[in-house]
Amino acid sequence: VVEIVERYDTGCVPEPFRIDKISYILDDSIPKNCSLSFKVNNDRPIIPCGLIAWSLFNDTFTFIHNRAELKVNRKNIAWKSDREHKFGKNVYPFNFQNGTLIGGGKLNPRIPLSDQEDLIVWMRTSALPSFRKLYGRIEKDLDVDDVVVVHLMNNYNTYSFGGKKKLVLSTTSWLGGKNDFLGLAY
């Protein structure tokens, strides 16, 4: 089985098949092995590694209500199982980008990967090309007619691949996210 994550693995697909990746996957006569490698200074490792980590979402948002900044809680936005089992408590970013690139965030080298939840959320790949990633929670209760002003810093480059970004403000209940019916059904 070969899984091709759009944009990240295109370099492994032979040029004639890049417009028809399904044919590439189905063609048994073409070997499906690929090993892209990147050289870094002194052959030191990059932690976390991979193109998904390297493309870490780095737009920033500030939310204003009644001329006061709303605090955004960025803790507990990643799945507990991911925090506890997929990202090391004693593993720290090393040799990672410094955030000067448009389209890739930076990580704090003094905080273990298990506590860098924006990375953990970003690393959980989506099954579909359109997806949502939790940025944080505004824990102040807001009324239906309240106006929230959003200031955003557009750092993440989606123009190069025709991508689009949207900001969704949503409410939650004790059932969780936006679809209460599914919560009730189970």
C-alpha cells in the first residue's frame, strides 16, 4: 500500500504520474520505494524531522472583545494519547528551523516535544484535503451578539500551492465539538 500525502510526497512520484497519482499507485510495474534525504550542517539530525513538521502552521491570532484582548488557552488542544505516547517527554527540538521562513513555524528548544501542542496538532494528518486544526480555546463566555475583532499575522504561505485558509470560531458543549447529534448517537 502506498499513501501519497498531497504536496509532501510528490517528490517521490515519477514526473509523468504527478497529474494522475492513482495510476502510479495501481501500476505494479513501477517500484514504490523512495528515499528523499536532506543534508544539514555536520550531518546533525533535525528533531522533529519530516516535511510535515518543517511546514508547521505559524499564523498567529489576537482576539479582541470590548477593547480587551481575549486570552487563548493553547493547552490541551492535542489528543491526550498523542501527547503521552507519540511525542517524547525527554525529546527536545534540535537543529529545527528558526521561524524566519514563510510557511513554517519555530519550536522552543527548551520545551519537550510532548508539551509543544501546536506541533502535535499539526502532525496529526488529515484523511481529506480540507481539514480543521484546533488553535486554542477562548474560555471567556461570550454572548450571541458580542463582536470579536481578530488581528492575524499571515505567516503561513498557502499561495505557492493554491491553498486557502479560514478561521472558524465555534462553540463547544459538554458533548464536545460542533456536531451534537453524533455525540448523542453514541
